[in-house]
Amino acid sequence: MAFPSAGGWGNLPNGNFSPTIFSKKAQKAFRKSSVVEDITNTDYAGELAAYGDSVRIIKEPDIVINSLQRGTDIVQQDLMDADFSMIIDQANYFSFQLDDIEEAHGHVNFMDLATDRAGYRLRDTFDAEVLGYMSGYEWNGTAWVARSAPSGIKQDDTADEDELLAANKLDASTFDAAGVAGDSIALAPNTDNGVSPLQLLNRMKRKLDAANVETENRWVVCDPVFVELLMDEDAKLINHDWGGDSEVRNGRLPNTIRGFRVYQSNNLPYLGGGPDVISTGSADDFGVLVAGHDSAVATAEQIAKTEKFRSPDRFSDVVRGMQLYGRKILRSESLLTAKYNVA
């Protein structure tokens, strides 16, 4: 019994009259928002059915424009039928069991609780892996690391379509000629000396504009630290851009800023202590933002199978599920990343 007794108290001293009561309402863990399905191209999902399947995507041929004068002999251009493939080559699974005795005597439905959690964890793992892929990083089991250089089908003569364009990787050298390439951008709101969050969004907008990326369907994914810095900007601007009663759904914040749909996610890559390690720019502690256009990356996701069966070794039910998906950078010119930390 948790309630204390006075010294020498001898009436039912062991507290056995007060049993432990287990609530039938289980406490669910907090869930992170998933954003990938909202910012990627899923047009090819219906053409991919199973693990190992691939779809070959034809690229629009480029056309050469030549000058014309009277008497010029017209030269016919040969059209190039370039393409690339998206492959379903990523797979995750879950598997758990519930003993018959535990199920019979349990006071809550652990089967439903565990199945619901498993579905969320599959979705969350998919979200984090694709955001890392888009940002140029991957999770090695303990930390985020730079993604291995891809190889295979080329998007053009100089770059693999899986590789982010070097000019679209914003870092400390983006705003300061003396900044060290590879170091993070030190951000501070309402500053005349450093880089503000809005200045970074302005540069991202300019990069996409210069690449002739459509102004519609642009997005940026931020972590909570960047969102805080952004909300510390001039109050009138934030009231204008973020005003309204719109409910935040799937990590998306109301309205747009600089033409970007703004999403908040805890699944973005970070290195070392993350972006809130105060510094003037760091190569070891920073967060990563990613921005782009809906057509920049294609994804195809499918939970191929969820099944429940009797265990051959125990008196228990086994539930297991498998998720298959693929992802592909289709237009690297419309995908941006930025390494940053708090100034």
C-alpha cells in the first residue's frame, strides 16, 4: 500500500486489502507527423506492384533552336529517347506474437494496440528514410551519415539522377564568400549581421526561379528549431503569412511563405548535436532542411501483406506485416537542401 502508516500501526499492516487496479485505457505513445506522401510525386505507384518491380520513365526530349537566315539549309535534329528507372527496392517488416494465456487474462486488447503501433512505425520509418534520401543522408542505425554516392542510370552527361546538384546544397559559403563550404549556415532572426530564416527561404526561392521550376506546388520541410526561428521573425510578417485558423494536418502549417507550403517534421536528418548547438557555423553540429517541387521526387509505397496466423511453436497468435516502396529523384534541379544551426 502506497499510503503511509503511522509508526506501530498494526491493523491490516501489509496493505493487501488494497489491490492494484490496471486501467483498461492504455496510454498511447506520441506520434510524429508524416509529410513525404504530401510532397512527392506518386503518379507511378499504380504501375508498381511487388518487390523488385520497376517502371521506366521517359524523359521529355530537348529541342535545339537554331538561327535562320535566307538560304539556310535546314538540319534535322534526332530526338533522344532518354529514360530512367524507379525500382521498388526498399522493404521493412514487423512481426510480434501474443500468447493465448496473456490474451485471455489481459485487461486491454494488446493485439489491436500493437497492430496500430506497428502500422505507425512502418509509416514513420518510410517517412524518415525518404526525407534522408532527398537530403543526401541515411540512417546507419545509430546516427545520420552522408549517403553513399549513387551509381547507375544517368540523368544527363554529368550527374546521376539520384545525386543532388552541388549548386543546390546551401551551406556557409552560400551567403558569405569567406564561409567554409560544408559548414552550416548560422541563422538568427531579425539580424543585420547574419542570415535570417527568411533570407534562407528567399535564396531557396531564387534558386528554383532561376531553374525555371514552376511556382505552383513548391514546398519546404523544416524541423522545430527552424520553425521557432521563423516565428521569431517580424511579427507583422508572421501574422500575414501564418494567420488564420487553419488546423495543422500531417505536419503542414497554415498558408504559405515565399510561395512554399511549409511542413514541420521531426524526421529530417541532423548531425552531431543538431541545429540548436549555438555556433557561427559548424561542420559537425547542424540540421538539414529540404525544399523543392512536387515533381522533384517520385515515391511508390505499398504494404504488400499483413497476416495473422497461429504460431507453430507456441500457443499464440502471430501478426506480421511487410512494406515495400521505392523512391527516385526525378528532377534534381528542383530539389534543394540547406545545412544550418542557431547563431
